[in-house]
Amino acid sequence: MTTNMESDSDSSLTEISSGLSSARSSVSPPPNFLSAFSYPSPQSSQDHSACASSSEQGSKKRPRDSDDLPPAKKRKSVEAKPRTTVRLDLRSPPSHPEIDQTPQLELLLKSLRKRRKIVVIAGAGISTSAGIPDFRSSNGLFNILRSDNKLKASGKHLFDASVYQTDDSTSSFHDMVRTLSDLVSTAKPTPFHQMLATLASEGRLMRLYTQNVDGLDTSLSPLETSVPLSTKGPWPRTIQLHGSLERMVCSKCNNMKGFDATLFNGPVPPPCTVCIANDEIRTEYAGKRSHGIGRLRPRMVLYNEHNPDDEAIGTVVSADLRARPDAVIVVGTSMEIPGVKRIVREMCGVVRGRKDGVAIWINRSPPPIGKEFEECWDLVVVGDCDRVAERANMRRWDDEGNEYKECTESEAERAKRKEGELKVVIKKKSPTPKNNNPSAMMTPTESPNLKATKLPNSFPPLKISDGQKKSLPNTTLKNAIKTKKTASNTTSKSQKKGATSKGLKASRQFGYGDGHGHQRGIRCQEKPTFHPDEEQA
């Protein structure tokens, strides 16, 4: 019995252990385990594509507002043409006469005659033909001052603010100022100055930035300036970057007056008369201490000193850059001043940023070399600026009698080929008839379109019945009687003199009015009647 029981227990244990071992080795759950916890399975990919296709078909069927609009136009991306620099030699004779320079000359003349917003930055080179030397050339002012004053260094230091530190340098500076003032007093504007004045009179010169102190440009009325320069517009046509010899200013009270070269003689600057008068009133009459007397000096900017108009000049340059000029001309300058370099660089950048912008350099010497000026010019003109003015051949700004259309040489040639040789025909004026009485007014003839209505010689007398007399008040009745008498008097006068009706007939014919409130060109054909009710109202 014991052995059978032990064998039964061993067999049951083996069955349990075999079941557990099979459960451990099996990865899948029991068959009835997932039936109690069943989840909905997701739709297949085929069902999803079917739904998507049906939604697309529905969306295609529904019209939208954007379906009626035309398709957007595609803009063509056009690459900007690379900028190149061409050269024009106007020296006589040119260095390479075999080279055809017609396109370069056409570009120069077209820019001067067609551009509407031109900015010119000028230096001392535009005044050399007037007898005023420039600064840095071999015959310039620096070398002249060096030889005349027996200086060891260049005469540049006479334009430095340190000239007032010693008596010798101050005396040399005053001698230079007197000499330069004498040259300016006898000089006259050059052809290039006249061309700039013509551009200004035509409204095509946006601004002239001049470094010159001679005042030849501002002596022309279209190129006038204002001193001191205001920080708020409108600004003058000409901006003086370095002042001028036209005025002198007090170093203390800033009082300005016209320049007098005779006062600048010797090492001591002349005193200010305004400061002397103010100091006399303060010390002698008010009994106060003196505040000192200022000294006069030319209102021109020297090296290493503050420019009194620097803020206003910066404002003007910023405004011109925002206006986007279509041409910039840099003429007669070597661009050694840092401020001028910056103005030129920024102006050329803005102008060349335009599709039709042109940047032109005009000087006897080539443009400066450096990274900042590598891509700065469209046209480099080597030669005298007066030759440019002669080639442009523009009318004088003060020549008001002649009216003609300016054109380039190629346009003139095309006009000759099209219309033949151009002839000037002067028609003689027909002699005017003599008038014995020139102050008298001509009598106009009768207009055929208007026919005057003939008025009767007399108007019928006014009739008032007895019933109307009773209904009218006394004042109204008196007025009616007066009107009756006036009408009868007028009738008797018209019978005696027929001029009244004729005058009415003529005035109505020409529409001047007839005195009764009728408008121009309207004729009255009805007889005037009297209405008591209207008079009473």
C-alpha cells in the first residue's frame, strides 16, 4: 500500500512539474487568456488609403475661391550685369589716338544732359583755369608757400590750426590769406562753374559739395549757399565743406561779417568790433569786469580743428543718400581728406546700386588706388574739366533769349540722315498797321451767332384797380405810384433819345449784362409786370 501511494504521489508531482516546465518554456499565453481582454484592432492600410482617396475626391468636388484666380506669374530672375570701368582721354593730344572713344564720350554727355538727380563733389581743380592754384600739384599752393616763405617743410602746415601758436606762423598765414583773397577778387567763374549753374537752374543738380574756399561757385546765383548751415532743411544747392574766404568770424562771439583782407596784416589777428562795444558797455557803464575781446579770423576750416557745420553737413549727406541720386561726379580733387573720402565712397555705392546710376571721375590725374575704390567708377575721364564743359556745350544759365533742344552728336547725325541738311530759316515779321490813336479800344464786330431782341420803345403804364388799392397798405401804394412815375419818365426819355435802347441792344448782343440782373448771354423777351402780392410779401 505504501509503495502504491508513493508511486501515485510521484506521478502527480511529475505531471505538475512537467506542466510548469512547459508553461515556462512556452512564449505564447494560454488560449483562453486573450479572449477575456480583447482590444479593437486598427484598420488596415488599404482602408486608410480608400478613405484618403474619397476625401481627396470630395475636396476636388468642392469649389474654392482661389480656383477662380489666375495662376501666379513667375518672375524671371535676371542677373545684374557686371559693372565695368571705361576710360575717356580728353587730353590734347590723347595718349592713344587710334582708340575709338565715341561710346565713352556718349556716356559722359548723356549723363550730363539726361540725369535728373546729379551730385557733384568738387575740389580745387575746377578753379585752376581761373588763376587760383590748387594745393598739392607741382605748381600748387603748398609748394608756392614753401618757396615764398623759405620753409623747410611743405606749406601745408600754414593751413593747420597750429598757425596761431607762434607769431611767425600767424604772420605767414595772414600773408597767405591776403594773397589768396587778391587772387579771388579778380577771378571769374570757369566754364565748368557755368555748367554747374546751368544744371542747378534746370533743377537737375541735387547738390554740390565743394572743398574750395574761393567762393567762385557760390558767386553764381543758382549755386548760392547759406552760412552758417542749418541742421534742418531745406538746404541750399551748394554745401561748403571747408568754409570760404567770403566771411570772417569772431572766435568769441561768433559774429560774422564780410571778409576784409586789409585787417590781416602782421602777427596779431584783428579784434572784433562787436566785442569791443559790448566790453565798453559792460566795464564803463555797468561797472562789471571785462569778459575779454575776441579776435577775427577767416571762416575757413583748417586741419586739426573742429568744423562748425559738421553736424549739418552730416544731415545733408544722409538726406541725399536717402534720395538715391542717379549720377555722381567727382571732379578736381585728390581725395586726401578722410571726410571727403567717406562721402565719395558712400555716394558711389548708392549710385551704382541703381540700374541706371553712373559714377564719373574727372581729373588730370587717375583716381586713387585702394581697396575702398576698386569698384567705384563707371567712367574715368582724364583731362581738364573745362574740356568736359566745352564738349557738353550746354546753354548758359543766364541765357534766357534762346530756346533750343539739347542733343548728343549721334542724335544730331540721326536727325540729319532722317530729315536731310538742317537749315535755319528766319521769317520776316509782317509790318503792323499804324494806329493814330493807340490808346483807344477797338470796337468789336457784331457776332453772327447772337441776335439781339428788339425791345419796345415804351412799356405799358401800370394799372392798379380800386380793389387792389384798398387791399394795399399806404407804404406799398406809395411805392407803386413811384414805380409808375419812374416808368413814365423812362418812357418819355426813350422817345426823345433812341440811344438807350441801342445801348441795351449792344450790351445784350455781347453778353456784358443789361443792368437788370440778367446773366451773360441771356436775353429777356418778356415784358415786366407788377404783382402786388409779391410786393406785399
